[in-house]
Amino acid sequence: MTPALLQLIIALAPEVPALVKDIASLFKAHPQLTPDMLAALITAIHCAKADTLAVIAADQAAHPTA
């Protein structure tokens, strides 16, 4: 496991039990998956989430509600 992956797990501490179970399931279902591949996947998901949240924030700023 890479240091970046460990840092991510620590940051998600409240959700660690469910996250560990999901990661274990991924490795069982896809034995070719490496920790680096998993870290890249998580990074891509976080970037997409950040982009989506930025679009929502921009939309809300452009169209404020009463």
C-alpha cells in the first residue's frame, strides 16, 4: 500500500470499516488491480467530484435564491 493511499484512508477515518470492506471486495473481484491503480481511480473520482461541486457553486452564485 502506498503512502498516498494510507493518507487517504486516514483522512476518511470515520468511514474506514466500510471503505476497507469495499477495497477488499475490489481486490477480490479484480485481482489485477494494484494499489497504485486504486489510488489513481480514487484521485480521478475526487477530481470529478471537485469539478462537479465547482459547477454547482458557480451556478448557485449566478442564480441566487431569495
